[in-house]
Amino acid sequence: MSQVKTETIQQEKKIAKKVKPSHIIIHILLILLALICIVPFYIMIVYGTHTNADIASKFIILPGQALADNYQYMTENINIWRGFLNSFIIAGCSTALTLYFGALNAYGFAKYKFRGNKVLFWFVLATMMVPQQLGLVGTFRIMYMLNLLDTHLALILPAAANAFAVFFVKQFIDGTIPNEVIESARVDGAGEFKTFNRIILPMLAPALAALGIFAFIGSWNNFIGPLVLLFSNEKYPLPLLVQLLQGYYGTNYGVQYLGVALSVLPIIIVFAIFSKRIIGSVAIGAVKG
């Protein structure tokens, strides 16, 4: 046993000697970058616990005692929990449509060789260059014709046409799913939709997990879309409700910081939990088979 301990100590000393000063510098820089990223969120949360006078007069580092007052003021002016529910409905349904139809379109582009395949795929990618604000003009007109204005469906249905989702999943399919899997399913008598739903879709789980996080966060933070397509306060998601806290003659910054912190906290938690899956999925999708 003593010999084993001695060998272990010697190995640890060798590993310690291999640590170069450059590695230490890199670690210090990474820690500083992490602190730079964390500080804005920390300040946002801390400011939500202070009064408007404190925020306007000095720089604050430690939490205050106005959290309960700020929360009471916020709930008296807006229905923050109704906004949470609206945001979850819109973001959840939009993410589901983005994942399924994005994967379905990507599967078609990747595995079906038809005339105009590449040209059509390039056209889909070209739509990513169009700013979202320009697309809202056509979206507003279509939703007006369908009588869907001032409904959550006006924000959910357009998520089915997501060019980035098609591009992202197609790269994953090209690198990881061989044609033999599809041919085997067809030999066994499976139809095209059954093949996709039962075989291909489960195989796309790593890519869809990462894409789902991107889609959910993007939909959750969407501000301009609900501002144009929704008119009723009870249907507003969180970003619009937080904007309503800004007064005409004066702004209570403590309440606004608290509202922003509450609206951002869920997506921070989601991203922190699934960040490794995002990195892993992007790395897998970047490798060509």
C-alpha cells in the first residue's frame, strides 16, 4: 500500500510540473471573462432589491431591503404571472413547431434528391438574410386575413418556417444519419412519415435538444413580434409587460430591474442546465461522415 501511495504522489508531482505558466494565465483570463459575464446579471438582480432613490444616487453592490415593496408595486401595475404563462405558452408551442417542421424540412433536403434541391435550399438560406422587422409586414397581413391578430397563434404559427432550424438539422443529418437506415426501414415496409417519426426523429435528439434551447430563448425574448401582433394586455408576454412598467412622467428603476430579472431568470436556468448539450450537439453536427 505504501508503495502505491508513493507512486501516486510521484505521478501527481509530475503532473504538477507539466503545468505551464501559460496555462495559468489562460485560466486567469477565463475566470475574468466569466466574472465580466456574470456581473451584469448580478447587478440587475441586486438593483431589483433597492429603491429608485438609491439606484439614482449611488453605485450599489450589496442587496437592499426594497424587494418586497418593488414586487408589490409591480404586481399592482401588471399581472406578472399571467405574463409568465403567456410566455411559456408562446415559447413552448413555437419551439415544438420549430423542431418538428424544421427537422422534417431538413430531412427532405438531406435525403431526397429532387430537381432544384440545392437551389431551393439556397433560397431557404437566403431568407435568413432578411431582417425580422421586414417579415413582420407580411406576417401582419397574413394574420389579418386569417383573423388571428391579437391571438397567441399569430406568434406561434410562423415558427414552423424557421430557416436556421432547417440549416442546423440538415448539417446534423448529413454528418450522422446514413442512407442505409432509411433503406432498411423501407424494406421493412415503413412509410415515409413513419420512417421519419419512428426512426429519424429519435436519432435527431442531440441536435433538436440544442436547437430547442435556441428556439425557446429566441421566442421568450421576442419583443417586436408581440408588440405588432398583440393588442390586449392580458395576452402580452413578459417582455411587453416589463415595458409597461415604464411610466410617462417617471420610471421606478428598481421595479423595472426586478421585472427584467424575473423574465430573464428562467432562460438563464435553462441555458445553464443544457449548455453542455448545446456544445456537444454543435460539435457533432459540424463533423461530416
